[in-house]
Amino acid sequence: MPEIVGEYIDKIANVEMLDDTQTRRNRTHLLYEAARAKQGAPLTYLAAMGLAENVKKDDYVILLSGAGVSPWLEWGETDGPTGIASLARALSFGLGARPVYVGNEKELGPVIAAGVAAGITVLDKEAVEVYKRKNTALSIPFPLGDKGAKAKALEILDEFKPTAILGVEKHAPNPVGVWHSADGQAGDPEWQPHVHHIVEEGKKRGVFSVGIGDGGNEIGYGVIGEEANEIFKRAYGVTCQCGCGGGEATACATDVLVSASVSNWGAYGISAMLAYMLEDPSILQDADTERRMVEVMAQAGAVEAMSALSIPEVDGTSLPVQQAVITMMHGVVANALRRKPTKMHEAFSDYAASKKEA
Ligand SMILES: [Zn+2]
């Protein structure tokens, strides 16, 4: 049954609405299909199963965010923070985990704001460990550039001993160390927090990892690096626009890749699957909570990437669309959890029984 639910949660997370000015248009479903073929089951189902198996009560879980680069997206973009906030809420409410946000300091602002709107406040380690304060997150700023990044990653792994690491819309470099935007242009590595080291070093320690993205350049797409570059080549004639030869897809692979049309929706899908598997719909934020999460994220400075405005929209899709995605996921979860016979079953059950007797 969870696989059937995951099938349709995946579909909701993969409805693409990009306009024809976007080079990425009509590509997200190809990335999804490649990820699905490689992993063999619904992606949100695989991620939620892995989290339920690996994350125990009071475990720390690292949530990596931040697709923005200075000076265009100084406070990050609107795809990412509400996905992180949804996962922080689901992992905290559902599994009793302790979320730790890690990212560029400025970009953590919208993440924290969205998290608070979802019910998760940020406190310090003492509040969590000494006073056993629940449903809170920690927030750890990560420096920009590669210098010292690996040491910082090891420090974080040593300190928190996380049992899962998740990235939402977090860019990472390709096999030759080049960072790419979603349209295949090269970006300056000094503008990025190199948090993928946490994933790579975590893998050496056996920490379960999930990458959630929508472009191919985000943490996780190393799972289908070759397939993604083939998709880009069919679209552009080249695997990236910068000529580095390494392709747009990142080399950073995770245990599970959740490919979606909007990264936040992939994250919501994982929360929805946890809500279903733990039989508690409140684990997934409701549509009104979603509205507040998206509004405060924009008020905290996150920029919608198509318009370059701090508005409550995500990847060119409106606030009502974000709420509709949540509403549809809730619809799938609620119906899947309804185990009692429906009125229709009751209405016909006597007749069906009498036919059987006859
Ligand atoms: Zn390139």
C-alpha cells in the first residue's frame, strides 16, 4: 500500500508548470523518469521508508538548504526553505527527530522563518539536550567557498552524529568540480556553501542520505548523473553551456534521489508519505499553514527565481498552487488511511451478501 500512495504523491510533486521562456521546460518529467527507472519504486516512498528505518527518536537529522547566490539571490530563493521546513516538521512530529538546518548564514533566515510558521522554532543545543525541548530545530551557518568546508563538514558530523542527511534544492559541483545553474551556466564556487561535503563524508560513515531537486544540478542527482547529462544533451546539444565538459549534473549522489518539478514539492511528498505511514495526517502541514510558510519565507527575503522578486510564489507558480499541491497530497493520504467501509459499500453490502447466499 505505501508504494501505491507513493505513486500518486510522486505524480503530484511532478506536475510541471514552467512557461516557454524557461530552458528547463518539459525536462523535469524526463529527470523523474530516469530517477524512477534507476531506483525502481516511487521516489517519495523510498525516501520516507529510508527515513523511518534509519531515524530514531532524539536523533539529529541534517537539512541542507540554499540554492541562492550573491548578489542575485542574497537571501536564497523561495524553492527550498518551505521544503526544509516541511521536512523539519514531519521528522520532528513524526519520528521525534531533532532537525539541524545547515547552510549559508543569510539563506538560513527564510528557512528559519518558514520553519517557525510550520511550528518548529529554533533554539540552541542546550534547550534540546538538557531541557529535552521538542519540536525545535538547530541552525548552523556554513562558510562560503571550499576552503575549510570539508573540516567544517567533519566537525558537524562529529558533533551531531546524524542518522540522516537531506538536501533540498542544494546545488553541488559536477565530476570536474564545476558548479552549474539550472540552465547549465557555470557559477562561482566561492558563492556557494560546500555542504555536499557533509553528504560525501556522511556516506563514508554510513549515514542515510536523500537529495531532493528539480534541475539535475542539486545534491542527489549523482544517482543519475549520466542519464541527466544525456537529457541535457538532447535539449541543448551539449551537456552544459559552459564548455567544462563535465556536464550540468552534479556528481553528488545520495541513497535516494527525489526528483520533482519543484523541489519543495518533492520535500512535501516525503512529509506526506511519513504522514501516511505513521497514520497521522497532521505530520504534513495543512494548506493554511503552507500559506503562512510561503508568505513569511518571502517576507524574510527569499526570492522567487523566475521573477527575481521577494513574492510568495515558487518557481513561477502562485501561492494557491502551493496550497493546492498540499491539498491534493492530503487528499491522497486521507483516502489511503480510510479503512472503514464507505456509505456506498454499506448501501450495497446486503445485496452483495444476498447474491452470494443465492
Ligand atoms: Zn560546464
